[in-house]
Amino acid sequence: MKDIEQTQELIDIDKKHLWHHITQHKIFEYKEPFIIAEGKGCRIKDIHGREFLDAVSGGVWCVNAGYGQESIAKAAYRQLVRLPYYSGSAGNPPAILLAQKLSQMIPELSRVYFSSSGSEANEKAFKLARQYNRLKYKMNKYKILYRERDYHGTTLAALSATGQAERTEAYGPFVPGFKSIPAAYCYRCPFGKKYPSCDIQCAHVLEKVIRQENPDTVGALILEPITAGGGIIIPVAEYFEIIQKICRKYAVLLIIDEVVTGFGRTGKAFGHFHWGVRPDIVTTAKGITSSYMPLSATMATEKIFNEFISGSADKTGYFRDISTFGGSAGACAAALENIKIMQEQQLFVNSEKMGAYLLEKLNEFRDMPIIGDIRGKGLFVGIELVSDRKSKMPINEACMAAIVNKAAQCGVLIGKMNRSIPGQNNVLVLAPALVVNKDEIDKIVSAVHNALAEIRV
């Protein structure tokens, strides 16, 4: 009875005090909040003891190494006892070693600036790009281009670079100097063309936009390697080579947002490795610690860093920025252990293998009328659902919610697009932890199939 009472007390306190993320709290008038109590591997339990297979790695694709990795917790604990924190204006051993480790993983990016979240990492990238261009070119190359359907964070500048109208609604006016380019979305080509006869117009349009905006004013382009929250959209093989050439031609810095796709999510250490692209700046978070502690990184080339060294000694000649918790010694210690686990347990390889198996099993029921497209890399898979395959009419959000709920009734938590693109929030998302095995993949696929089979659109 005591446990039941304590459980109800937690529910009551939650309703009274906790402001949930992306949640309309009116739902708690007729249902209780979902409260997670523990996890191990790919499985979690709620406060009632109900077990679920978590196919979304913590809800936002971030617990890459899985739950219950004691060595990560112990590494953070040991460091917190020794030294929890000092300002990032000084170094600490875990931060120094993590910066080295990250630069070994992406050798072209030798300088690492730590902060606390993906949004913050992208804010740093925007500031770096603007200041770098002013130092180098002595002109106002301040504009930052972004791609429709991509998402780069919740802060105002990050939202200014986010191509998801429902996420940005109600928060303007936004930061000036941001301009979008069309999505690289073959299933719903913004140009009405078919690959490969399309001449990869979604990439070549970048040059048109730069010229329209005036190349002397365009300083950077930010892209997700795979559009994540906008529908798990994977660009064609030629896309990034064209993009990179255009950026080099007009001296536009290429920023790759690896907040979601970094640290094995796509079957490689970083998503952009699939296309051989060489970015000027990379941002990452989530999987860097598998979300055991808050941490993010903005990585830059030596060329960019040197511009700040050669700049004037006054306040405009160095990166005048600070992140209070960025580079926290405890978080960096957790990240080092997290990366060690990923490498020793070959989790990037497992992501590639299990991701291929997941796609293979999903493709067995690709012919279901409700399925418009199935796409993914590694353990990052999207299933686009339609009410009519010929017209590609998206199913509505009520149906999407029902599918997610039916999968949960089967003991599997799956994800979906959430109020991002008006009328097109119709992609289910599967992104289990990189420790997932075949039996767990089979359970995920079975739950998805059963949920889709019961839906009438």
C-alpha cells in the first residue's frame, strides 16, 4: 500500500509542479503523466512497474549506449568528487582529453568548444561564423542559410534557422539574416521532379539563393546530414558533393548539425561520413554522453581558429563567448567513458547491422496501403504514412497518435513527427539504442506491424 501511495503522490506532484516539454497539459485532466523510473539496455519501466522496449532512445534519440551503463555513471562520479567544475576559461583534464578524442574522430576539425545542449552548440556555430567572416573579409557576410524541414534547436537564433513552421509559430519575430533553401526530399520533391533525371536541383538551388542574397552577405550554410525531426529524409548520393563545391566557390562556411546523427545513430561515427563531406564546423550533443550528462560540442577547423588568433587584441579579436556549464569536468568524463564503450563494444558497427536488419524486416510489409515510404540509415528509420499512395495524401495526426498508442499497448515505445510541418506530420520514427539486438528488433517490427494493421484511415 505504501508503494501505491508513493506512486500516487508522485503523480499528484507532477501534475501540480512539473512543466513537461512539448506537452499540452490539458491532457492531464483525463490521464496521468507518463513517469519513467528505471532503465536497462533498451528497456525502461514506469513507476507502475510496466516494462517497455524503448525504440526511441529516451524519446529524442539520445541514449545511444543504452540505459544502465554503470561505468559511465562511475566515471562521472569519480570526476565530480575530484573536481566537478571550473569555468571554461580554464582547462580541466577530462575536457582536454575529450577535445583530443573528438579531433581524432574528425581529424579536419582540430578545435573544440564545449557547451551544454544542441541548441547552444548551434548558437556558438552561428556566432563563430559571423565573427570569423568579419575578421577575415572585413565585410558583413552575416547571413546564414538553412534547409526547409531541418531543425536546429529551440533558442531564438536556432529557431530562426529551423525549417519547420509549426515549431516556429508564435515565437517571432526572429533573428534577422536567416534564409531557407528547399528540402532534399525525393518522396515529395519540392520541384516536382524524379531522381535521377532531376539534375539534383535541390542541391544546385543553393547557388541561386546565394546569388539572390548577394554572395558578399552570405557567410554560412547549416544542414543536418539526415533531416531528423522533419521526417527522417536522406539526401541522394550526389547531394553533399554539389553543396560543398558551391560553398567553397562562394566562401560560405558549411556547418553540419550532428546533434542527432552523431555518435553512431546512422551506423557511422558521424552522419556526414556517409557522403565524404568535409565541413568547416560540426555541432554535436545527445550521443556524446548518451545523455547521461548534459554536454555539447562545436568543432571547427584550424583555419577558422587561426583567424581569431591573428585578429586584433581588442574585444572583437577573440571569441567573446562563454557557456557556464560547457565543458563541465563531470560531463566530459562521462563522454570519454561513453565513447570508450561505443568503440570497445563496436556499437557503431551494431547500429549499421541492426539498422539494415530493421529495414529488411520493415520492407516485408512495405506493400501495406498505409505505407508511402520507408527510409533510414543505421538505427534511424522513418516510415511515412499516407491515406492514399497515389496522391501521397498524409494521414492525419490523430491516426499517428493512435498508432503510437497501439504500439505502446504492445510494450514498444515508438516516435512520430510532432507538430512540425503543417499537414505533413506523418512519419513514424524508430531509433533504438545502439545496443539493440535482433530479438528486440523483431519485437519492434511486430508492434509496428500490428499497430498499422489495426488503423483505418
